[in-house]
Amino acid sequence: TKHLLGIKDLTANDIHLILETAKEFKDVINRPIKKVPSLRDVTIANVFFENSTRTRLSFELAEKRLSADVVNFSASGSSVKKGETLLDTVNNILAMKVDMVVMRHSSPGAPHYLSKHIKANIVNAGDGTHEHPTQALLDAFSMQEKIGDLAGKKVAIIGDILHSRVALSNIFCLQKLGAEVMVCGPNTLLPKYIREIGVKVEHNVQNALRWCDVANVLRIQLERQQIKYFPSLREYSLYFGINKKMLEELDKEIVLMHPGPINRGVELTSDAADSSHSIILDQVENGVAVRMAVLYLLAQQN
Ligand code: CP
């Protein structure tokens, strides 16, 4: 396939190939000389219509480690503010001989729309509440690194599932890899379709923690909430917030993950986020190798 638009389009074999390739790139970027010439003479534009810290820097580093030429575009400060359309913006960037586009956009389906109109490879770096495929891949990589093969493992995704592209991509990815998936949150933060996609649903966070091998905790996404949701942040942290004591009282070790950015004191206390259970910064480290693998494998198709 020419693009990476979502995990939904991938087979289990595709995912295994990406994760195996990422393992090799992780070895490469831990050497004193981190750079390989794989994408020399390939030009990549990182086109971000929505804010990002991790994803944008991680893609840029992945591209530079592969020796690609890189240009960065942020909608704020661009001619999008003068009314230029998405398609005109991207076509103007492509006119400068760009081969691949990494795009983040607040509208679900924006990269799918672009893929029908442009020739360059597109990598979805998050489209609204829909998918964030490279996040799910780096999450799977990080889980595998910590607990081995994910087949039969139990992963609880806890928090604001309704507004989360990370949740949907993780659910697709984990199911394809044979893991059992539970979502946990208040009913107001679970999408209506959730009971139709083969995941367990739980409203008690203690039960979710007791059940799982891995807890992937998501941010409450206030910026996507159109109305004032129940629960409030205070109520959310009271009923669904996770602290270190809750992790230590379990009769087994579980792995704690979060895609970032964290609302400290809301979905996680600092003592949990910074505890030895947490692999949050490993996720960020692994993101570079996983994105190198995705870009390298897509470039091979050309
Ligand atoms: N996890 C993630 O997508 O973070 P950013 O929004 O900072 O890229």
C-alpha cells in the first residue's frame, strides 16, 4: 500500500513487518552514528493543521535519521489563515517536489480525502477523533518490548475513549495482534458503537486494573468536547484517576502507558506517571524507530 491512513487497513502481517523493521531501526539509532542513507533524495513534508509535540518531532527525527530532506508546515502562521484550502495548500507544497506527506488534521478523514487527489505517499499523523496509526504501532512495539508477544495479553484502555483517535487505532492494532481489549471510562466518554467492535466495557477503574496486563491511560480531551460533559475534571479524577497506591495494591505487576500529553492530577497522578510501572518515555523513544520503519517501508513501494 502507498499510504498509511489507518490501522484498520493493515493486516496482522503488515503490523508484524513494521514492528520487526522498527526493532532493527531501534538498534541503528542507539549506535554512535544514528543516521542511515535509506531515504537519501526523498523529500518529506510534515504538514500539521493541529498542535503536536511528540508526533511532529518524532517524525522529523525519524526522517532525518533516514537522511530524507525535511520541510515542516504548521497551519498557524501559514496562508491557511488567509483562507487557502487544504487541497491547494498541499498541492502547493507538492509543487516544490515533495515525495511524502505526513499530515495531522482535526477533521476525521482528511488524509483519506487527500489520498484521492494527490500522488505523494501520505502518512496519517492523527485525523481528528478517527485514527492515529503510528501511535498504535509505537504502543504495540512498546508493549511487546516489555511483555513479549501480545497474543492473549489483556490491555485496558482507560479514559476519554469518545474523543480519542489513539483508542480506535489501538483497538484495531491490538485485536489484529490477538490481544484482548477492554475500554474503561464513564458512559459519557464511550462512543455508542463501542459494544459492537468486540471489546469488553468496564466502568470501574479498579476492576480494569485488576483484569489487565497493560493499562493504556488516555487524556481527557477538553478541546474536542462540544458541551460540558459529566463528569467534571474533579469528578473524573476522583472516580477514574489512577495513582501509585492503586498500582501497588494489585497482586501483580502491570505496565502503565499514556500517549501524552498527560493531564497530571486528572487521569494520572504524578506518582503513578513517574513510577517504575510507567513506560511513557519508552513509548516516546520507540516512536522514532517505529516511524522510521513506516517511512522506510512506504518508500520501498515507490
Ligand atoms: N501522542 C501524541 O500524539 O502527542 P502529540 O499530540 O504531542 O503529538
